[in-house]
Amino acid sequence: MTVARWSGAWGRPVADDATTAEVDVLVPTVGRPAELATTLAGLAAQTDVAFRLVLSDQSAGQDAATVPAVAAMLRVLEAQGRSVVLLAHPERRGLAEHRQHLLDHATAPAVLYLDDDVWLEPGTVRRMLDALHDLGCGFVGSAVQGLSYLQDRRPHETAVYEPWDGPVVPEVVRRGTPAFDRLSLHNAANPAHVAAGLDVEPGGWVPYRVAWVGACVLYDREALETVGGFGFWPVLPPEHSGEDVVAQWRVMERFGGAGILPSGAVHLESPTTVTDRRVDAPDVLFDDHEPSTHRS
């Protein structure tokens, strides 16, 4: 199924009754136009799913949307018939507030939080949406993988891989529980190495148990909003990390959550824009001590 208009139709007006978005893709960005252009190019290749892009920019100086490579990819998305919403959000109150700001502008039944340094293989969003519907849980994640580590196999980290056999059910993840040990699954290129041993047919997917998933997570919007979304942001200082852990653990406790393999999400391995990680959101929002969200 092809939803996006092909190049032969780009010169025609977009119909007023264009396909309703199944997914709102929510992209927060700040000061990384090259990475953002790559991310948007990956989205333009998702031709088999109806989505709307909501891009919120906190860049200082030049607006990201005016950088030529970014502007070109936004024009491609619009030519394909996508709705593109550009938000300027200059006041930086932290990651959680920025994610809540995006959620406040979402209208589709599913929302994909996609960081601005992730390239998606064609078909990734479709697989994630199919998985979310079939599993009936609160979120599905495609863990980002760093392909510079493709020759770095880590069986001691992937040994905790555990597929979901049967329905995805609610569960509690905290430091000190066996579920927390799953965090090693998403280091380096571990998702690619685990997927290689599954022998999944192209377009297929296998759900597995996660501690949490960073950078590419598709939520059932109603489930996310039921647990409060990222509305906890006022209790955090602007400099913090781990906001996605808080939201996902709350969703997992009520509705369950899963990762899927193969992932199809590639981390661009650019330097992080979150350099001050002294405050980890789960430490503030939960009674017990919670994990850091560093990638390695």
C-alpha cells in the first residue's frame, strides 16, 4: 500500500480531503540541521503509512526549517501530501516540557516520538503501527542502533533478550528488578545482532520485553495521555534526562509496552545535545533510585 503521492503527482494540488493521519510524528529539534535533514529524509521514505509531521524547533539563531537541506525535505513531505506543522518553541524548559508541548499539538490516535538524530528504514513506521494495533499495548519502540558497532558483538549484553510469548501485559520496571537488566539490549548495535538470529521475513516483526526504548517510540496517544504524558515537567529543572523513561514506565504499568525487532532505526551517532545529566527524571518522579539513560 502506498499512501504518499509519487513524484508524478507532486505538481498537482493536494486534495482538501487528504488521507487522515494515522500517526502524528513528533520531532523536537535544537541546533542540528544536518541530522534533522537526515531524519526527515527517513520519514519521506515511509510511503506506506499516513502521518502528519509536527516539528518543534528550539534552535538559537537560524530557524531549522530555513536551512536548505531541512527546507528541501519539508517540501518533499508536503509534495507527498503530508501535513507539516512547524512550531517555534524558543524558551528551553527541558526535554519533558518540550515533549509535552509536542503532545499538546497531537491529534492522531498514535504519536511517534522521533529524535532529530534517527534515520528510519522504509517501512519502519508501518511495522510499528501494525505492532501497536496487533499487540494492543500502550507503546511500541524501535530501539536505535549504532552501525559503527556492527562488528562489535556483545553476547553478554544480548543474553537478556526475551520475546513476548502471548499478549503484552502491564509490568513494573525499576532498578534492582530483573526487567531493569534488559537495558543492555539497546547498547551499540545489539538490536541488529539479535534480529539477525531471528530469521524474520521482510516486513515482519517480533515483540520483545524492554526496560525502556529511547529516541523512536510509538505511543497509543490515549494511553500516554491517561498517565499524564510528560505533564510532570514542572517538577524538573530545565537540565535533566530520563523523561522518556518516566513516561514509558508509567504507560507500561497501566497498558504494557514492547520493543520490536528488526528495529529499522539507526542512530546517527552525533554528539548529544543533553550534556548535563546530573538530574535523572526517574530519581525525582519515583521513590526509589532509577537508571541513567546514557547510550553507549
